[in-house]
Amino acid sequence: MDVDGMNVAAEAVVEIVPGPAKEQRPPQKRRERVRNSIGVLVETLRIFEAVREAAEEEEQKEQSPKTSEDEAEVIEDKVQIILSDSTSPDRGTRKRKQRKKKKKNVPEEVDHPGLHKYWTRRYQLFSKFDEGIQLDQESWFSVTPEEIAKHVAERCRQCDVVVDAFCGAGGNTIQFALNCRRVIAVDIDPAKILLATNNARVYGVQDKIEFICADFMQVAATLKADAIFLSPPWGGPDYTQKQVFNLEDLSCVDAKEMFKVAKTVSENVIMYMPRNTNRKQLMSLAGVGNLVEIEQSVFRSKVVALTAYFGKLIDSNF
Ligand code: MGP
Ligand code: SAH
């Protein structure tokens, strides 16, 4: 939706609302006036809804490959916003039907005001989204966007075996599998293992991955790898409410303990952490005299996370 379109819709609302002064109207017209006002309100809501939907579609259009069918839908939406008025019952019916059709496509777990943005970004999370990617609610807001996961995996290209200790729905696992010989993917939640298995199949890399459903802290002693990736839960989208995210704020694991255990699997550790993470604490994990590289992971022109590299992964020749 472009800014002009928004203005047209906003102007339409301003023009509709004022009417003649109350006392000048004949009393017998009251019911009719109430009916008209309701009609105006309903139409106003429709306009706002249409503007919101078109803006989302436009954002998605900018971010993702589109089919000609999708293009047609966006254009039709725009035309409707511009022509919208409160006198055309036909158009209202059509719009409602269209909305119903669109809503049906949005999976239940993201059909919520705070989560809808992840749905509009679906092709950035997985470019093969339409080929059968499956996510649950936690995965929608936790999955590493594909470009970031790809970048991290490319830095591990020299690694034969990589452990993804908190694999979730497989955003990182898939990219590691595309760049390395073998991946060991661990998650404590059996539902995530099913999702990641399905999603790895979509990318044709399932045969390169060994999935383990377990608490990483419990199975770490049995694992060996050339690099280990840690993307633990950050406690949900509310992590942004904190000005500084301290390592103790990780909800499911003790960060220092997790790092210590990870080092027994490989000295080459990668941590994917909130963008507001206390950097001094992150650096201190490396230990005195050791290096850490903290990368600002950018998605949609914005830093969305910090990726910290420890060990040989810092060396660009590794
Ligand atoms: P976000 O909270 O969606 O911020 O997380 P964004 O996109 O900046 O939202 P906006 O409304 O400010 O624009 C950004 C990224 O962080 C997500 O795409 C995930 O990759 C990652 N992420 C978010 N959470 C809540 C988690 C989490 O709990 N664990 C892990 N490993 N990654 C997460
Ligand atoms: N990087 C993943 C997202 C990880 S979200 C992706 O791109 O898809 C964090 C995951 O850690 C969740 O799926 C959660 O089930 C899992 N988890 C939480 N505690 C765990 C533990 N102790 N051991 C292994 N997995 C755990």
C-alpha cells in the first residue's frame, strides 16, 4: 500500500463523518440517521481494514517472490480502497468474502495481532515456505531468518560435523546441512523434531541430519563436532522489553553452564542471542586472553540479533 493510497482512505473517512447539526434534523428521520451512521462506521472500519491488509500485502510483495495471482489480489485491493464508499452493498459483500478467503490461508497459530508480522515475513524465514514448511507458534517467532542462517552456515563451510543444540523448526539446521557434511540437531520438544524433520525434507537435506529429541545439557557428553550452534529460547518476544538482556535472563538454561557444556562438544562455539544482550557478559564467556567476534545480524535492514563466534570460527581462513 503506498502513502497516497493511505491518504485517499483517510480523506474518505474525514469527508463521510460530518453531517447537518442535530437540532435541524426532523425527528422522524432519526432511525434512518442511526442506520446511516452505522453504515458509515462499518464502511470506515472496512476502509481501515482494507488499508491494513493492503499495507501487509505490499510489505510482503517487497520482501518475497510473487505469483501473478498474488499480484492481481494486491491490485484489486488497492482499487477497492480508492473506490470505497458507504453506498455500495455489493462491494461490501465482495470484500467480506475476499477477507474470509485470505484469513483461511493464515495458520491459526499466527492469526493473532502480535504474531501476524511473522506470517507476512514467511518467505524470508523460509524461501521454500510454500513447498510445505510447517511451524508452531514458538517457531514462528524464534526461527532464524533464512539469510542469517545461511550466512552463519557459510562461515562453517569447513566444518565436517555441526551440532545445532536447540534446533527448533530447523531454520539453522537446514542451512548447516546445505553447507556441511553432517548435522546433529537436538531439541527437547518432540513437536519441534517433527517440524524440523518435515522442513529438512522440504529442502532435501533430511538424510544429512541426525535428529535427537533430548535436553541438550543431558546429551552433550555423548556428542563431538567441529562446531556447535546455540540458539536457546530467549523467553518469547518480550525480550525486547528489557533495555539490556543479561545472560541470566535466558529462561530455560544457565548461559554460562550451557557455554561450558558446549565447549566439551567443540571449542568452536556460535551463540545466537538477542540484539540487546549485555555484550560485556557475552565477551567474558571467551575467558581471559581469548577472542570473541560479535556480529550484528541484520534482517530487513535492521539488527535483529547478535551472533557471537568463539574459537577458530573467528579466523576467516578457517
Ligand atoms: P523479533 O522479536 O521478531 O524482532 O526477533 P523483530 O523482527 O526485530 O521484530 P520487530 O517487531 O521489532 O520488527 C527477531 C529475530 O530474533 C527472530 O526472527 C528470531 O530469529 C530471533 N528470536 C526471537 N525470539 C523471541 C527468539 C527466541 O526465543 N530464541 C531464539 N533462538 N531466537 C529468537
Ligand atoms: N534456531 C532455531 C530456533 C530455536 S528456538 C530455528 O531457526 O528454528 C529454541 C529451541 O530450543 C526451542 O525449539 C526449544 O524447544 C528448544 N529447547 C529449549 N530448551 C532446550 C534444551 N534444554 N535442550 C534442547 N532444546 C531445548
